[in-house]
Amino acid sequence: LKTAMTAQVKATANSLLAKTDWMIIRKAERDVAIPSATETYRAAVISETSRLETAIGNASDVDALATVMAGQNWPEE
């Protein structure tokens, strides 16, 4: 279950980040600034991903895992 839940968290994060990936590419290719709101949003997504992955890894049983998954707190754009 932990493997499946970690994969689900990563898929959610990838989906959320994909919307602004073009800005990262634009920055790398043409040195065009990334809006600070976008940087903040992406950092929050990455932070929530890390928090959830750690909590999933530390879950001691199915109930603890369910609590972690129910407590997802993805940022709003």
C-alpha cells in the first residue's frame, strides 16, 4: 500500500507541476524570469510531496496510512 500511495502522491504532484513546467523550460532556455507566485506555488507542491512521502513511509499501519492520505494539503494556484 505504501508504494501505491507514494506513486499516487507523485502523480498528483506531477500533474500540478506540469501546468507551469513551461515556465521552468523558458527560464532555462531564454533566461525569462519565473513569476514569484509560480515559484512559491511550485515550492509548496514540492514541500507537500516531501511531507506526504515521509508520512507514508513512517505510517505504522493501514489506519495511519489512511490518516496521512486524508490529510493531503495541496496548495491552490
